[in-house]
Amino acid sequence: MSFYLHGIGHFHPETEITNRFLEELDIGTDEQWILDRVGIRSRRTVLPLDYIRETRNLDPTKALEAATYTHADTGRFAAEMAFERAGITGDDIGMVIAGSSRPGLSSPADACHIAAALGVEAPAFDMNSACTSMWVALYMLSMMRPETVPDYVLVVAPESLTTTVDYSDRSASVLWGDCTAAVVVSTRVPSRIEILDNTLDSSPAGWDKVTVPLFGHFDQEGRTVQMFAIKKTIRCLRAIQKKFPGPGRTLRFIGHQANLRMLEMVCQQCDIPDDLHHRNVVEYGNAGAAGAPSVISMNWDRWTAEDDVAIIGVGSGLSWSSYVLRFGEGS
């Protein structure tokens, strides 16, 4: 089935969590420790720095009240960028899907809140799969009969994972950043970018390896999850390398922006040179489901009709997914 990407957008909050800020929290970490282990220099957050400094977010039930943005706010900002790039307006959207690692509300769906902020009146629902939420939404759309899907679908990944972080825990504090990404896709209207080779798999036996309780802090078995992420990303990327690109094309790689060291290991094992590896994890941290899509958005004007881009995600569940963006001729 033909499946097309028309536009993409992203939004990073202005407030920055630097390694120096984390060092000043006196939680047993410093810049060199962070760079050695995860390669992250800074992150963005919807939380005021004074709130983090004073409370360490020890009571995460208060974090969403303290946040400077809701998912409806960040979703609107990212979606408006995607609309502009797609050359459409909210009136053209026939369906809205949202998904993240931590919804802004238990009910209603984030998608309804975001659609209302955009003034979009269309079916809206959430499809949450933590860090693979954007991948899962695209996978499900790729399996639908094209004639049953509206011309344009908006998919949004609003992530505010810093609201789940215990900032007295250095292992979690160094990882997470906030970001929202949004894409406009169609199963019916062609564009210069085709979405190919959607895959999705999961191992529910590992459901407890990464968790965000409804009223608690993010928690994971760090080494177990990292090795899982490396293994599954390598497997997906090698499968794509066998199938893509065609003659005269260049295969580029964007992985789940978990941490730089994980991505470096994948590139080493799969012979991906640095100029074909695109990332923003160093500057923005692990932004969950929005991380890899935000890399696409930040490089939107960079790729040409000779490029294929492998997009691979991993997340709690445990889950893993992939697709390829094939760039063609056109504006």
C-alpha cells in the first residue's frame, strides 16, 4: 500500500537542563560522568528549573500543575509547523492520533485535547506505546484500507517525561528531555516522501523492564533495557540494509534517541558512517516517542531525491518498530 509523509513539525520547550544544573543538584554526578555514560550535554523541560531545584520532583503528582506547557500547547505548536510544511490547514485533517510515554490526562485522550487546541473537528483518539508510539500509529495506518482513511491524518507524539523524573536519582535525571513531534500523513494523497516497510514487534514478557506508574516516577532496568535496545535496533537496521537502498540511493539512519553511546554502538556494528547518522540526543536528551521524529523535522530540508532514511524505534512493552522514508522529486 502507498503511504506518504506530507509534513512534520516539532517543539522543544525553552527551558534547558544542562549538565551543570544537574551537577549543582548534588546527586553524585558531573559533566564527565554524564558524557562518559550517555553522551548527553543538555535537555529541555516543561518544568521551571526552580521547581526542580526546590522539590526534586519528589511528588510527581504535582508536576503537571507546575508545567509551563500542556500537551495541547506543545501539540499545537508542532502540528502548526507540520501543517505549514504540508501546505494544508487544520480544516484538511480528517483524523487525529496521539501517543506518548506519559499522557497529559488519563481522560480524555491527548488527541482530543490537541485537536481542540487546533480547532480541528475530526475523530481523535490515543494510541499509546511509550517510546514507540509514533511508530505504532504509522504501522496501524499502513495496515488500513486506504479508502477507509481520511485524506490527511495528523499523528502527534507529545512527551513531557521530565515530569516523571525523580531528580534525586542521577540515573534517570541525566536521560530525559521534553519534546513534541507531529506528522501529517496520507494513505491516499501522494507526496515526495513515501513511507515504506513498516514493521512492529514486541515482547510483553519484558513489560516490567521500563515503567511509568500513574502516580509515580519513571523506572527501568538500565543495562537490560540498553542491551535490548541495541540488539533490536541492530536487527532492524540490518534487515533494512539488505533491502534498501536501490541503485544510486543513499541510506541514512535515525535511531531512537535514548542515548549517544547506544547509537554509537549500533552504528559501529552496522557500519554506519558518522555523516549518515542523524541525531539530536546530545543537545536534547531522550525525548521518548518524539525524539527520532524531531530529528527528521530538524533535517527536513536536508535530504534529496536520492535519500532513503531508516527510522528505528524501541521502547517499553518491550517493543520495537521501523520504517523507511524514501525521498523523491518534488517540492
